[in-house]
Amino acid sequence: DDDVTSPKLNIAWHPFDNQLYYFNYATGFRPGNINNPQLTNVRVFTANGFPQDAIDRAASYVSYESDEVESYELGAKLTLADGRLQIAAALYHMKWNDMIQLSFDTQIPGVIQDFNANIGAAHSEGLELELNWQPIDRLNLRLAGDLNEAETDEDNPGQGGPTSGLPKGSK
């Protein structure tokens, strides 16, 4: 039942030949799926008379939903000093919902305790900057970097013990 439409919008403005300013909006998703190991657990547990709570616990992880991302980017690309200096800069913000993450549950008996699960939301935002400079012919200098923050937006205690979840603010 996933929606395969992922809209994208780009607006670009060239006030002069050596200047570009832009805004991008995009969405994306990864489809949900089946956790085959947990499906195997359900079959093995049922066939071997495991307690119903073990069967139910493994069955609760048989499938997971799609996750989705929305991103916004505002940037500029400039060429200066008779073409000897190029500057590219961008600010961005991404919002990730229903993240798919490898999780585990130590209360599931047996060997196969890990599975994919939707574990909440996160965001990433930051600034990217790139400078390319040719001070003299045949010498190119490049400096690039970014500052960003990426962290979870809500508590997700996990189902399998003290290290299986991600608290709000996890990097």
C-alpha cells in the first residue's frame, strides 16, 4: 500500500551569468517489507509448541512499514574574480519519519532476535560550503566542509533491552 509518488520541486534563479540561487524540495521513501527471519521464527515456534507469547512476540515483528523523508535546500553558486573563485553554499533540513532501523528483542527465544522495525522520527540540518580558488595558473586550491546536526526527535525505548532503543536526541 506504499505510495510510489515522490514529488520534487526546484526553483533556480540566475540574476547574472556568474550567479545561481536555488531552492529544492524533495520527498522520498523506502518501501516496507517482511522480516523473513521473524516469519521463520513464527513457523518454527508454532511447529515446536513454543509458548503463545513467544509466537505472538515474533509475529509482531513479521513486517514493517515504509519510511519517508522530506528535504529542503536553499543554496547559491557564485563565480567571482574573473572565474578564478567559485563558491557553493547550501542550507538544508531533512525530516525522516518512521525510520527503518535494525532492532532486536532479547525476549524472543532462539538465535534470530534481530529484525527491521519502524522506530520513530529524526531530522538532519546543516550548512555546506565549498570554495575553489585558482590564485595563479596551474594552481587550484579547494576548501570544503559542512556543519550538521542529525538526531532522533522522539524516544523509542526499543523492545529488547537497554541497548535496543534510541532515546530522543540520539545522534
